[in-house]
Amino acid sequence: MATAGLYRRVLPSPPAVEFASPEGKQLFSEALSNGTMEGFFKLISYFQTQSEPAYCGLATLAVVLNTLGIDPGRKWKGPWRWFDESMLDCCEPLEKIKAEGITFGKVMCLARCAGAKVVAFRTNQTSINDFRKHVVYCASSEECHLITSYHRGAFKQTGTGHFSPIGGYHSGRDMVLILDVARFKYPPHWVPLSLLWEAMDTIDAATGHHRGFMLVSKLPRAPSLLYTLSCTHDCWVGITKYLFDEVPSLLKSDGINTVQKVLSVIFTFLPSSITHFIKWIAEVRRQEGGKTKLSEEEKGRLALKEMVLEQILETELFKCVMEWLSTENKCCTKTVSGLHSTQDLAASAASVCCQGTEISTGLRSETGLFCKEFSVETVARNGEGPSIVVSSKIAAGNSVQGLDLLVPSAEAKNHSCRGYCAETSPANGDVLTILLLALPPQTWNGLKDTEVSKRIRTMVSTENLPLILQEEVLHLTRQLCLLKRCKDNKLDDDLGEPVV
């Protein structure tokens, strides 16, 4: 009885040479001795087969991100944090990718959203000689990997556009090793570099752009210390539209002749879901022996976060924001990043610690997790000022796990406060201030009052900020601009980092 479906394909050879063939093994041995297989071993350690026929881009990216040891910061299964195709969904819905595949620009976007450094090239933006240099560099290193987007037809293979990582290079034969993520179809194989270039130098009908390649590596440090933007919540499209399309239009209105009126125009219509969009990068740890003493490493990380927060609080813009909040009866006497009152602290800590418990221990229950105990403690830091540690007992059925949330804090100086309304959303001056600082400069072009425009531009200029805060703001601005490209479906029109 006949069985429906297909079982693999015969690899057209030539032009390809199967990796496991005698010739393929010889190529591997010679390339290894020449030092251009250095990236292969880590790639093959984390290699996977795409789980859907159209998931080649997602599978390729997951392999490279796991190879580079980038922490996704979110759970895959059980307690494990691990990049899986199902988690790469922030730039394009998975259902759409499953049906249509994914474009070169959106794979690049996903890599950047995942925390990788990406340099991308289309074939019409570079040359075959430069491509060869990049291949040699990546093949000789464990720190950078090359993803290629090509058309299978050049290799006499069935199918059209495809993504796969490059696993090595043979200089004598000028051949590259393609680690094909569609292993159900073709095994890994060697192909002439010149033929791979021809396969990339084709037009993707979905975008009208040339295909190409990208270099993916790990950033030397986290791109931000205290704040980041999240596109995992559906609200990001609406908020991006509001900030880029509606705010500049609102600022063209007549009668905006004070800074306070500028703030009022922006904040009055700001979507309440902004709290899902701008995230505080939390520091969570498991409790050990009931002690709340901080390690030197924890003190160092917390000190950097507090430096960012303190620098925000010292800006003139923050004082103006606090004045607006005070006028609206929405002020607080002490700003703790994203947290303002004991009630807010409890709610936020319970949520964060429940997530932290699942991530760090795998503890879970059919009835869910809940915060059983809650306390706030200040811990001395050898003359550096006290730290705030929120201790929680998270329960899941009969199991209990203790977690600490380390909270950066800084005193707001030289401004008056009249109390704080807990129901306000997004509800804190530091988040509103960093949002304004991160808006692109053209946001303010429509202001008609010359003096107000000049004052606003001076306050939001990154040139006037300390270096550490400047880097934090520029990262958020790049994130905003990248999300706008994604919203406008223009990721494939410009592959470079957003210029800010």
C-alpha cells in the first residue's frame, strides 16, 4: 500500500557535495586543518531541523542565537530558557510565517529584538569578494556566525527562497558548507562560494529586494541597563502609531505655548497600555538561607541601574514631568523605577517574582502561582546608601519558593510633590521622562511656539545627557524606530541600524 507524502530528496550533485560523503569528509578535514571550521562545532552542537516547511528563517536564527549563548530571558518549557522557533514571534505572527515564510528584513529584526548584534547585506550592496572575506572571518571564529538567504534553484534543488547558516569554508576549493535546516529534505552540503553568491543575487518576489546574508554576533554587554521596549504584547502597534503618527500631529495644534501644555497634549492621550510597552529590567534572585545580603556582583549591577535612574531624576525634563504630574495630583515623593507606593510595589513584586519563580525553578501549579508572603527591606551597602529588597514567598500547591526582587531607587531632588494617585497609568515620572527622551527629534518639528520648541529640544537633546543615560536613551530610540519600520512593513527597505 502506497504511503502519502515525501521522504527526503536526492541532493543534486554536482553542484553540491554531501557533507557525509567521502569527498565531503575530505573537504571538512582540509578546512579544519586550515582553521576555517572553528564555528562549526558550536553550530552543530545547537543545530536543529525546522519544525514547519516555512520555518527555515526561524530555525536558522534559533540555532545561531543558542550557539552564541544569548539568554532569551523567557521560558521555553519547564524552567528552561531557550530559543525555539515558537518564541520568535515579535516581528511577524507565527501563523503568517507558517503560511508565507519570512523575509530577510524580518529575520534581521527578530535577531535584533532577541538581543543580537546584526550586520546585514543584500548582494546589490556589497561584492562577492567582500562576501568571501565575511565567510572566512565567521568560519574562523566562534563569536560570529553567517546566515544566508538564497534561492535553491541555483543548486538544482527543489523549492525557492531558503535560509540556513554557514558552517565552514574550504579555501582551496572556494566552497562553503551549508548547514541546511530542512534536514528532512536535504542533508548539510558543500557548494561553490561563487554559486552561493549567484543564489543570493536573486530577487525575492515578496519584497522586490535582493537576497543576501547577515553576520550575527553577541553584544559585548546588554544594550540597556534599566529600561527596554517590549513587542510581545499586542499593544505595541497602537503605541508605536500614537508616538510616531499622532503625537507629531497633536503638537501642531494652536495654543501650545508652554512646556506644560506640550506634556499635557502627549500624556492626556497616551494609551494606558504603555506599561506593557516600556519594561523595567528586573533583577530577581532565589532566596538562600533567608539572608538578604547582596553580593558584590549584585551591588555592581544595582549601582548601574540606580545611576541611570538618578541621572533621569536630575534632568530638567524630569522636573517638568513631575510638575505636570503634581498639577494633576499624580506625583510621588520618591521615585522607584516603575514602582511608587507600597501597594504598587506589592502588586509589581508579586507579578515579577511569580514569573521569576517559574523561570528559575520550574515551579508551577494547575491553579497558578500566588504570592503568599511579602516584605520590603532596606539593605546597607557599605556607605553607598541602602538598597531596597522585596522578599516574596511564592506558592504553587504545596510547594513554596522564596524570591528577592532587587529594586533600584533614587531620591528626586529640587522639586515639589503633593502626593501620588496610585490609579494613574503609566503612573511614574521616570518612565514618562525616558519615553520623551527616546522620541526621535522630528517629533517636535510641528511646535509653532519658537521659545517652547527651543526649550523642549534642549531638554530632550541626548548631547546634554551623561554618557550612561545617553546610551540608554539611544537604545530605546533605536528600538522605537525599528518597531516603526516593522509596523509600516518597511523592514526590508532598510537593513541598517536606525540612525538616531
